[in-house]
Amino acid sequence: MDTSQPEDPRQARDTGSMPEQQQEPPGTTEATVPHPDHGERTYKGHGRLEGRSALITGGDSGIGRAVAIAFAREGADVALTYLPEEAKDAAEVADQVREAGARAELLEGDLRDEGWTSSLPERVLDSLGKLDIVVLNAAYQQERDGIDAVPTEEFDRVLRTNLYSQFWILRSAIPHLKAGASIIITSSIQAVQPSPTLFDYAMTKAAQVALVKALAPVLGEKGIRINAVAPGPVWTPLIPATGWPGHVPEFGKDSPLGRPAQPAELAPAYVLLASEEASYISGSVYPVTGGKPF
């Protein structure tokens, strides 16, 4: 008889306390203390994405990094986007993907650039030969002192990174996607529980939910599924790069499980939604919030 006990979720994946820290956006894994857990030592694949090819925006760190590692260990080739200042993180992810026996394609550029971003699907087709999974994960956020204190260029940066880039990629990708393809957008609990100091970020996350629900009926006619994952608090470089003085040590402690998630705890949701096990799941928003109501 198996006498093992499941792990208490309040202590699962605990990497220790988070000291006060700040980074300049977009933040890097190396400078994040403690380092987030992306599943490097723990994620075990089962061939659920064998032969697939995936594009992951913001695949260099945080949730995108964990998803890239999981997808590779499930058998998928991975192309990931990153900013020039994130090149070291991206190279580390590529090493993890290749160690899993999958191909890795690194795509350096700024998602706010319409021409470059629109070209991404064809770049993946040229390098990997096919495109089966699109994960729109990259995002930008900053703490705001009030709507009257936000310059237009900052508001524009949030919308172009979080929304425009997704529109440009989908517009270019959908004509190339075949029946069985899966699109996954990283939304957030901020879509339904918006923080006043993240109002512009929350706006984009709510819009992403609307996008998923609007496109699901149309894409369903083509045999393409589209869903969103809505994380709660997750420990990634985005957090110390948000400009939250004094907030980092308390980050995520208000969740029912008393801690933030590690990126590795989000990856299984993306694997499920990308796999044939989710063949009847489309137009959904999959909360991974540690018990916070969505």
C-alpha cells in the first residue's frame, strides 16, 4: 500500500523568503532573489506534445520560461521571444530546451515593434517548419500613483506590449494555423480583481479575457482552440521590476495558500491547454490563483 502523503500546498515549491529588492524593467532571473523555480529539476514530461512546435512570447523568464521547459520535456520544439537585455536568460532557457531533446529558436526583439512582431509566425515556420501552439505571455506592468500621474508613453508601453503585440501575432499566425492548433494567452487575476496601482495593466488583462471569448466561436469553426490562463501572484522578475518599494517581502501572502506561486506551478495548465487532453476546452479562462476567487 502506498503510504506517501501529498505535499501541503502551503509549503509546496517554497524557495524561501523574498527580501526587499528592486530591478529596472524588464527584470532578470539572475537578479531575482530567491531565484524562481521554473521546474528545471522537477518537471517530468510524458510526451503529450510530441512533434509540436510552439511560439512563446516572453519565454526567457518567469511563466514563459517554465512553459518553455515543460513544453520541451513534453516533446515540443520551442521558439521564444525576449528583449536584448534578457539575452542571458533566453540562452539559459534554450539550453534547457535542447537538453530535453527539442529544438530552440531564439527571437530577440521588442514586441512593441509592429513589423518585427507581425513577422514572428513566419519566422517560426521558417525555422521550425510548423506552428501548432501560440503562447502570448509577455507583459509589462508598473506601479502607478494615480491615473493623472501616468504619461502617455508609459500607458502606450503597457498597451503595445500586452495587447497590440497579441493582435499583431494573431493576425499573422491564424492564417497559418491548422486544425488542432492551440492559442493560450496569459491573462491575470487582475482582470477581475484590479489593483488601483496597476489599473492600466489590469485593463489589458480584462481585454485579453474578452479577446479569448470573442475569438473562440470563430476559431472553433477552423478547429483551433483559444484559452487563457489567469495567474494569481507568481514570483517572477516582473515583481521586483514593478516598482513596489516595501511590497516584495509581503508579495502573495494574502492568497489563501499564504504564498505566491512559483512559475513551475503554472506550467501544467499550459501543457494541458496545449495538449489533446484539452480537445474540448476552448473559450475558457483557467485560474491558477492559490485560492483567490476569479
